[in-house]
Amino acid sequence: MNVPNIITLTRIALVPVFMLFMFYAGAAGDGAAAMNWRFAALTVFAAAGSTDRLDGYLARKLNQVTAFGKIIDPLADKLLVLAALICFIREDTVAVWVAVTVLTREFIISSLRVVAVSEGVVLAADLSGKIKTAVQILSICAILTPWYMFEFWRGVYLCTLASWVIAFAALWSGADYLVRHRALFKTTM
């Protein structure tokens, strides 16, 4: 087990910690305790999200890119983002359709990866997937911050705008991934 993979597994381990803090934030109701738990959740989420760049950088710099890392890194990102969306749905901050859009994209792309593996190809995260993950992590951090409560433009709230950005990033990167790897469909059908 190399350092980049340990960092990726740490990101996965932080998912339940984040969810626990979000649960406590919701259970605390309104007030200082809720804000403290939410800030703790934001801190854990931001720390976990920042490891996405770190593990990839170290894997390339230390020449420790592995097939396991290529598979587990995108999975860790999915778990982190979907955990946040589930928490937001629970507190009625994000609409269900956003999570369904993201989840649908992830199932489709994961299925494509399974097809690729059956053909002896490991599909690592590509640029559009990395941009999608970065945009989603930043958008989720924006939703987690206290300023999401303030109206800023004709009734649109920051959390609503961030939700749309999360869904758009999923759709855009999913379409890009499918178009670029369409040859896999032709060889397996």
C-alpha cells in the first residue's frame, strides 16, 4: 500500500465522520451548537476534498500510479460528494433531482468502467471528471458555509445556484466521458 492510496482511503474514512457531524448539526436545531457542528462538517469535508488533488499529485510525482488507485480514487470522490448530497436532502437544502442527476451519472460512468475492465482497459479519471469533482467539492463547501442563507439575486439562493452547478458539472463531464469512450460501446455490443 503506497502513500497516495493511503491518502485516498483516508478520504473514504472521513465520509462517515462528515456525515456524523452533519447529523449532529441537524439534531442541534438552530443556534450556536448547530453552527459549530456544521463548521466541523465543513472542515472535515474541505480536508477530505483537498486530498483528491494531493493523492493524484503524489502518485504521479512518486511514480506510484496503480490500477487500485485509478479505481479507488474516483470511488472516494463519489462517496464524498454523494454523502454530502444525502445530508443536504435530509435538511432540505438541495433538491432530490440534483442527487439523482449526480447518482445517475456515476452509475453510467461506473458501468462504462466495468465494460472497460472486461476489455482489459482501466479508465482513470479524466480532465472533465477532475474538473467536475473540483467544482462539486467547491459548490458543496459553499453550501456548507453560513452565507447560503442570504438571498443574493432575485430570489436565488447560493445553495440553489450551487446545486445547479453540481448537477451541470455531472451532466457535462458524463457526456464528455461517454463521447470520448464511445468506442468501448462499439467493441462490446
